[in-house]
Amino acid sequence: MPRFDTVIKNGMIVDGTRAPRYHADIGIKDGRIVDIGRMNASDGAIEIDASGLVVAPGFVDLHTHYDAQVFWDPHCTISGWHGATSVVIGNCGFGFAPVRPDQRERAMLTMTRLESIPYASMKAGLPWDWITFPQFLDSLERQPLGVNLLPCVPLGPLITWVMGSPEEAKERTPTAAEEREIVRLFSEAMDAGGCGWSAQRLHPSGPVCIQRDYDGTPMVTDVMGDETCRNLARELGRRNSGFMQLSMATDDPFRDLQEIEKLAELSRRPLLYQALVSFDREPQIHRFLMAWFDQCHAKGLRVYPQAHTNTTSFTFTLADWNLFDDSDAWREATLGTVRERLAKLSDPARREKLKEYANGQRMVTGDLENFVIEKIYTSRYRNLEGLTLKDAGAQANLHIVDAMLDIATADELRTVFEAPPPHTRLDFLKEVVNYPYTIPGLSDGGAHTKFFCGGRYPTEFLASFTRDEGMLSLEEAHWKLSAWPALCAGLSDRGILRPSYAADIVMYDYESLEILPIEVVHDLPGDEWRRVQRARGYRYIMVNGEVTFVDGQPTKRTPGLLLRNGSGLKSTQMRRAI
């Protein structure tokens, strides 16, 4: 009788602890690593030959929005293709529970603009067999899962439930009784398996209120008060479990940082700060923030940066684009149907206001003048295809916004633009990558489906930053991709290769690892499409001891677990444990 279900033979182990790599075999039984060392092929019912491959812990993606997509895509691609074996959902304060039946349409409408998830896909793909957050977790647990899910409790739906509607929650602050009910419901969600709470607090008075509701108004969490967050931080401290995921920007950035420190102090729990970004124009921003993180750590505060380490561009049309929403003029012009957008963007009276946005630092993209016109459909402007807006404007003797909009409106908004990220300078990005406590990523997997492929970040981190650019060692890279985010999120038995730990494992050819070009695929419910980037070089991806991908192709295995409170306990086991 074999000792193990599976033996991985002859791999180069990079175990996630930052220890030097070493040759060894791994024995796996019942989804867990039992032994690491030398063993015979006959010791396992299944042998996987990992000769010439790096064998490392699966990646832990702390920032995704697969809350809807997981119901039709068990592998949560793009992330699943790029080695993510555990993902956190419910980020930014956005999600689908708790939601009353008469608010379901409203919840889906919110996500169409906020996270650019197609309405038709949500309408066709969400089973809506839940009302409360505990019921939502039960629904997830009934789904076949190709990755592990760690569920964060999004504060937007929670506050909306207590206050009656998003509109009511945006108009006033909760009463004392409502504040107590918010905490009670949050505690109930944590009892059911939540891993903490999340919120986007990008107040309209601040510089980056960029992710808006379907009607262009701020999100519920954008205008929430400090006391709600403080109460929930105290509850985490009382429970001594869970973490906070928070982005915060008002008109007083120094007060924002003080408030973040206050939440970390009240809870004594990890707070994942979003986001550390190396802006090409303003490197002083990321340097200031890294110094502030050091000050937090010196005070004993567990504030850790989620870094935007993706260099992928945004490939978009103005029929779908919404990430200029920090501009009043652009936000209003890009609300509505495609025909309504076309009419507004064609209006010469709007142009002067739209042009004001051309200067200054973009928060999610590089400079507007460096946007590339990737595809033009009308013959009138086809000679400008492949140029930057700066060069196209110069050639046509137009302001860059006039060039962009004249072409796009002539194309009925079908023109494809490519926007660079805000960080194209690798020397600045290296400073962020090498900060000791950087959590790589911000994949936003499951969101912005028609213009962003952020789930590719682990492959870029290994193939580009580590192998090609030499920014950090392979051992350090795997610690940051797996062990460190697992530790921050409270995953006590994942993120490293060690006996008794879950067998979430990637096996890849280091020299051939690469990101494939962007492609359009029509694989969403409701006859919708998305842009994706696949990977090459991952020979095997394993979740809980079962192989889910071989050479980029999915197997029929769906061994993923709902990690209630960071563990794989079932709901009945959770209730007994509580």
C-alpha cells in the first residue's frame, strides 16, 4: 500500500520561507504535505516528475473581485492560470451579501460601473440563493472550486442592509442603534467564516474618488464615518482574529494616515493598506509611504502595503471605460448607454472641461499623452493607428483630447486605446518591489474585465522582476507571493512547503515562464466577453493535493475550499468550533 497519494519527484524546492532552494521529493496525502526529502516513486499512488522544475507554494492573491465570477468559473481565471491557489474575495467594501431580494438588481447595477463586471453575466450567472452573508458563504461552499476562497466581509452591503438602501446610507450617518447593528451583523458574518472587513474610503472631497456607483455617485463606503470603522476595528480586537483591507483618501492625507494608525491600534490586527504605487512623476509619494510604514512598525502597528506591481496596460474603448471618474466632466460624459456616451463625447461644448483632465498625475494610468491608439476602424483616421495621442495630436494639429475624441466618436466609440500604467520606470518600481513588507499584486481579478488583466502579476513578478531584471532573489520572490500574504491574511497552514501544510503547489519551468499576449475571449455568461492574458511555463498547478492545471489546461478537478476564518472547515465544523 503506497504511503502517499502523490509523490512529487526530483524538483527544485523553493519553500516560501526564504531558505535557499534545494533538491527534494514531496509526499502528499489527503491534500496535505506529509514529508519532504528523498522517497521512492513507489511510495506514491501517483508520481509527478518535477525534474528541471521549480516546486514552490501556490500564490496567495489578497485582492480580487471574483465574488460573481466564481459562480461560473471555478478556477477564477485570470488568477488561476498564473498560479494563484488561494484568493481573497469581498475586497474594497464591495460584494453581494447581505442583500435583500428587492435590492439584487441594484447590487448588480452597482458592480457594472464600479468594478466593470458585465450586467448580463451577473444576471445569467449569479444563483442568488442567499440573502445574508452566512448564506452567501454556504452558497460558495456548494460550488465546485478550483482555488481556495478566503471571504472578506465587504462593508458596503452591510451598511446598506442596516440603513435600508444605498441612497439612505449615502445621505446620513448611522444612529447609535444602527452602529450597534452593523457590528452585530459583522460579528455574525465573522462567526460564519469571514476573514475580516474591507472598505474603500475615497471621499469625493479627496483626489481619487475614482470608483463610483452606477449613477456616478460615490460609494456607500466612500462617505462612511470614522466611527463605523473604529467600532469594527474594536470588534476585530475583541475577537482577536481577522484583518482589515482599506483604501483611504480624503482632502486631508495626513489625517487619513492617522486614522489608519488608529484602526491598527484599536484592533491590534493586520491592516492591508491599498495601495503602494511608484508614480513615474512623483517618486516622493512611494518613498514617503514606505517611511511611514516603517514608523508604523516601530510603533508596533501592523500596517502592511498592498503594492500595485502590475505593469500591464489598460486596453479599452470609451464604450466601457470608467476610470476617469475622478473628473466630474469625464464621469458625467461616460455615464449611460453607448449611444448616450457617444452623444456627450461628440458635443464640442464639453471639450474644454474634458481637456482640463489631460494634465496632472493619473492615479491608475500613465500620462494621457502616452496613450497609444491601438485600433482604428474608420478609414478617415487609420493613418494615426499605432501612434501615441501626443504624436497623433501633433500630426493632426489637435489637442490630445480632441484627437482622442474625434477618432473615438468617428469610430462610434469602438477605437481601442492602450493606457500605460502609472509606473513605467523600473528603477522606481524596484524600490517598491524590494521594500521588505510589500505584498505584490492588486490583481483586481474578476473586475475591469474588458480592459485589465491584473491577475497575471505572479508570473510577471517571477519572469520579469526576478529572472530578467534581477530585482530580487527567487527565494524572496516566493516569500512575497505566498508566505507573506498568507501570514497577513491569517492562513496558518498555507503559503510555504512544510509537513502538515496544505499541498497548494506550483511546478514551473523557470526559464520558459512567460505571460502570453492579450486576447479577447467570449466565455462569460450572458454572451459577454473579456480580455485575458494566459501564462506559459507552469507544468502543474496543484490545490489541496490535486492537480488543477497541466501545461495551462484545466483538469476536471475542483478541490478548492472555502477557507472560513482562514481554515478549510465546513460550516457545521465552524459552528462546533465556535
